[in-house]
Amino acid sequence: MKLSQFIYFPGFKRPPTVATDTTFKAEPIFYLWAAYAGLLIFSFYLLYVKGVWASLLAADPTYLTALIIVLFIGSTIWVGFRAHHLAWQYEQVCRFRRLIADQSSKDTILQEETSWIKDLFTGLVNKKTDWRNNSQLVALFGEKASSAHEMTWWINGVLLKLGLLGKVIGFSIMALQLGSLDSFDASQTSTILKTLTGGLGIALLTTMTGLAANMLLGLQLMRLDRFADYLTAYAIETVEQDLERSLA
């Protein structure tokens, strides 16, 4: 039996594990994300056991590190929901292609569940004899597939900027403390070093966390964008080739 027969999430429609059409095979985007998320959770657990998270939060009084982590976790969860939805939309395109290959009638196809490919097909049907002039409808399909990713890409950039902001704050603390010294006293050495290392710790830790979160989230978004491109290309291929038998 396939693993997909045992995996179930309440309220989720089961995404495809393999392509249902031999002419076009897309990667199982949702299961790839699930595996990636599993590795992240395992890594987070190891860092927790080693006390790394406690050390990071204790060393950063600005709480920028905590903010970066929260934004990263929230964005990663959103990517999972989006990956599942794109996988379901891909399954609907495969289903439409099978119906068209079986020479199903327009009425039968229009009775299918609402999806992006159904909206595209409905728009082409409404254009009647002018259905080949479909550039705007295809562009709309592509917009649906990838436009939602822009906000998460912006958050991905914010993660890096928050890390750089922590660096600025850390070095500013160091500069302010050094500037407040009227004279150097050997008895103040330990206090000065503690202040300097605190500011340096903020600068380095927030920068490191921001860079790591930026790279890990960017990898997820890159694969999400590529799958959206695959989905749009498959829809275009369906429109330009397979629909001719139904709409010509």
C-alpha cells in the first residue's frame, strides 16, 4: 500500500503523491515540504535539548531573535498549507486532462469541483468561437498560482533585515558604553568587558539567526515558486493542445 493511504489531516484534501498523467510529472511538493518540516522540527528539538534556544533568548534583551524565530515558524506553516493547495490544484488539472482525453462533454466538465482549471475552462467556454484568444485567462491562472507568495518573500527579506538591525543595535550599545567612559580605570575592566561582550552578543546572535532563517525559508519559497510555474505550464499545455477537441 502507498504511504498516502495512511496520511490524513482533518479538513485537508489529499494531495497527489504521483502524477496522474504520463506526459507531465510534477514533484510531490506537499510531501517534500513535510519531510523538510520534519527535519526542522528535529533540529529545533536538538537545539532545545542542548540549551541553545535558552542561551539565545537570554543573550538578546531586544527580543529580535525571538521575533525572527516566530516569523520563520509562521511562514513555514503557511508554506505547508500553500504547498497542499497547489498540489490539489495540480490534481484537478490532471483530472480535467483525463476528462478531455475521454472526450467528455462540456456539461460534464463544468460539473467538476470548483478549481483554477475549471475557472479557466469556464472562461474559455464563455468566449465561444474566440476561445483561442486566451492570453488574459492564462495570465490570470498564473497570477492565482504565484501571486500569494509575494508577501512571504517580503517576510523572508524582513528576517534578514531584522538580523542586520540586531547587529546595528549591538554595536550601538558598545559604542554608547565606550563613549560614556570619562577615563579608564583598571577596576572597571570587568564591567567594561561585560558591556562590550553583551553588545557584541546581540550583534552576532541576531545576525546569525536572521541569516539562517532567511536561507531556510528561501529554500521553501523557491520550490513553491517552481511548482507554481510547473502548474501554470501544465495548464497552458492543456489549453493549447487538449482543449481543442472540446472547444474547437
